Amino acid sequence: MLIAQITDLHVGRVIETTSGPIDLLDRLVDAVNEINHSENLPTIVMVTGDISNHGHPDDYLRAKKVLDTLTMPYYIVPGNHDHRQQLRKIFAEHQYLQTNSPFLNYTLEQYSMRIIALDSLNPGTHTGLLCDERLKWVDEQLAQQPEIPALVFLHHPPNKIGSPYVDRMMCTNGETLGKIIEQHPQVKGVACGHVHRDVVISWHRTVLFITGSSAFSYDLMLKDVDDLDPVFEPSVYRLFNWQEETGLISHLCFIGHHPRGLSEGVPLPPS
Ligand SMILES: [Fe+2]
Ligand SMILES: [Fe+2]
């Protein structure tokens, strides 16, 4: 099973750059085209939050129009820039969002790996939150099927990355989530966004994958700063390959056109 993850689309934002303005909707178009034309077509795409930049209905409608051109099913997870009710309303045919719970948590059972999406949104703040109700929910979900491998998705990383500016916007109670995950060894990985950089952490007997944005990056900044400027490095998506024999393998994939070389064949190595 191939699972693509795109994250932090921030549709609605147009960023002024040294090369002119960049409309982030165009970056989403590029990401969707890249995935649709990949030699390694994913079974599903997980869209892990910050779909809009301001939670405006128009921005969701524009993002949805592009996401709907994906040739495989896609599933959305809210980020700190998102608005739960708008997501429910605009992505109305996404049945997994239409629950009685105040949170947009769900589990996908129809694939060879269980996909568990956890809502870490705390409205009005950029910091994530896993309250008791959400932590109990994920613990119960994992307890229901201990034999089936699972991949957990949430927007906010539950662990610091060593960048003080970013670490102030992480997930409250992330450590508690780690202790829960540790009790469920079928969790092969936890995948997040929010940081706009690729980071991988060995965490609570599993692997925490933080995937860079498919729209824009932030510079790596390990010292404390008051703000970070966006930077347009090649944008990315992550491709998880789950197979019983190999386990979970992650590939970071770059979006866009980059110079390609011609193969020189496979010369013999010097002896
Ligand atoms: Fe973001
Ligand atoms: Fe975020």
C-alpha cells in the first residue's frame, strides 16, 4: 500500500518573494499534478492540515476544486489554520468528517494498514492540543485492533524538533500521546506537518515523521528568533510504502521540474 502525505497548503496566501508574488494555490496544483503523474501512484492521499491560510470558505472551495482532481481518494486532517465547521460544510461528501463528535478524528479500516487521523486543532491558537477526550479516543481505537498495523496522522508534531521558535507551537500533551502509542506496538509511524520542514525523530518506540510543506518551507533555525521568512525550496510530499515483508518505508519526494541527467550505464567500480 502506498500512502502519500501532502501538508500545509495554506491556500489563500499569496507570498511576495524576490522573484515576484507566488500564489500558494498554484503550488497545490503542482503537488496534485505531481502525484497524479507519479510512476508510484499512491492508493490514498492524506492532507494533513493548514489547507487554508485563514479558514475562509472561498479558499476551501478553491483548494477542494484542485484536490478533487486527485485520481485516488484523499482524506483531510485539520491544522491550526483550519476551521472545523467550514471543513465539514465544504467537504460535505467526506463522510468520515460528518460525526457527532466536536473533533475531526477518524479511522480508515478499509486498507491493509489502519489509518488513524487525530485532530490536534485548538481554535484561536497556533499551538496544538490533545485533550483527554482525544487521547482517550486514540487509545481506544488502537486497543480495538492490536494486530493490524497502524499509521497515525495529526497536524501538530507531539515532540519538539530543537528549533525554539517552532517548538513554542507544538502540541500540548504530546508526551501523553507518546506514552499511549508506546502501549500499542502496531503503530508503525506517526506523521505530522506544521513545521514546513522535513524532520524524522525516533520517538516512543515508533518513528515520528514530520513532513515538509507542499507549498513553502521555513529555513532551519536552531537558535531562537521572533519570526521566520518563507522560503521556496523545492516543495515536497511524503510517500509511505507499507508491505508486510518490509514494514513501513518512507520516501521524501520533491515536487516540480528539476534538471535530469542521462545515465552512463553501470560502469565497473575501480578495483
Ligand atoms: Fe502550516
Ligand atoms: Fe500548522
